[in-house]
Amino acid sequence: MKLPPLSALRFFDAAARTGSFVRAAEELHVTHGAVSRQIRLLEEELGISLFERRNRAVFLTPAGQTLFQTTGRIFTQLAQTVEKIQHQQQDNVITLSCEPTIAMRWLIPRLSHFYQHYPAITVRLVTAGGAIDFQKTGADIALRRNDFKWRPDIHAVKLCREFIGRVQRPGAGSGDALLIPATRPDVWQTWQQLSGDDSHRLRTVSYEHFYMCLQAALAGQGITVASFLMAADELTSGQLTAPGGFITDNTSYYLLFPSAPEKESPEWIFTSWLRTQINASLAALPLTTTG
């Protein structure tokens, strides 16, 4: 049996539920005439009256009441299903707050691998560092180094220790400028204290972020000290070298959450994947036994 058009049944359901063609029109954002016309066409196709029209009011006939019992249930279930799948789509979007240089130079190049394995999950990146307000930023996860104290109600998962190293373009000389990031201005002193590197530079150049220092180093403008995550790919490709290796600076990277992620949730899956990627970068790292 051929069913009536879904649009006509939707108009009928709204009119039956509200008890008024006018209110149905307002709900559906159409004219009163459009509702009347759709219901008239539905009645003609079924060959039976669905409404009694008396004194500008409408009342369901017995046949209309029977049909409404079904349409009411079907459209309610349909609305619930649409809402459910919309929420599922939203639940599969992870908003990650991450330090800019790690996001740009390490994480973004690896997200293609993540999407190949987990195509239903989307990672939305926002760049920031330091303290995180999950409610204000809308972030689900924050990747941070523990160089500050976070609130005790924040759930923290340790990923790895931080390793820093002096990085430069192959062939860079001892007289090259020292490239210092404004976000961690003491990183050179930290490196020297831990590694015993007593070399000095005649000139220092300050950049706002690590990624600018690294780009300048790639361009042959000097040397810098950076996290292993920030320089991992350039070290692997040979674009940069780390003559003194990498040393832990006694800090670590953590993933922070407003609450512990449920097992098999998108956040849990992303955490497991991220840990694997970091371990792979660590395995390729030229570590030094000094310090």
C-alpha cells in the first residue's frame, strides 16, 4: 500500500496535537492555508475525513484519533532519534587545549594518523598554556607541562617526562646567535645547569614562541633550546641536530580533564593514542646520560 506523503502526515500530526490549524501553522512556520490544504489533500488521498470543522474549530474524527495515535508515537520517536544522533555527533568532538608550538610542530602532523584509525572522532584544537578553566574555554582536555599548580579537582594523567636539548641546523657554528622564547626565557640557563654546557653566545634574539625560535634555527639564524616534542620531526628528517642530546628538566607533560574520562570514551581513546605517539617520539630521541 502506498503511504501518504510524510509532509502531509507531519501537518496532520501538528494540527491533531495542538487542536488548531492556526497553532499548527505557527509551530510549523507556515500559513494557516497551507495547513488546511495539506490536510485536505491527505483526507482526499485516504478517502476519509480526519477532522470535523465546526464554528471555526476543528475536532478529530474517530479515524483521525486512530491515525493520531500512530503519528504521535512515530514523530515523537523520530524527534528523539534525531536528538540522539545529534548528541552523539557532538560527543565525538574533543576540544583540546594545547601549547601552540607542540600543537603546530608535533600534534597536527600526527592527527592524520588518528583520523585514519578513529574517523568518527574529531579533535578541535585551541592553543593556550598555563592554568585551564574548562568551563570558560569549553575544552575537554588540556595538554600541559606541570610548571604550575592546577586545582585539586582536576583529573590529571601523566604522559611523559619533559626532555630539552640544544637544537640547531647542521653546520651551525659556536658564534651563532642564541634564540630565546619569551614564553620560557630561562630555558637556556636550565639547559646549561643540567647539561654542564658552558658555551656563551655573543648575541641573543628573543622570539615570542618556541615555534618562531625553531623556524629561525631552521633558517640558519642561530641555535635554540627546545622540548623534544617541538623538534622531533626535524630531528628525524635531519633538518635539525641536537649535538648535546636531550636531558630531562624535572618537569613532565600531563593531560588534564575536568573529570576522569570514561573507558572507551573519545577522550579515553585519544589519551591512549596520544601516549603511543609520544612513546614513539621518545624512542627516537637522542638522550644523554649527563644530568
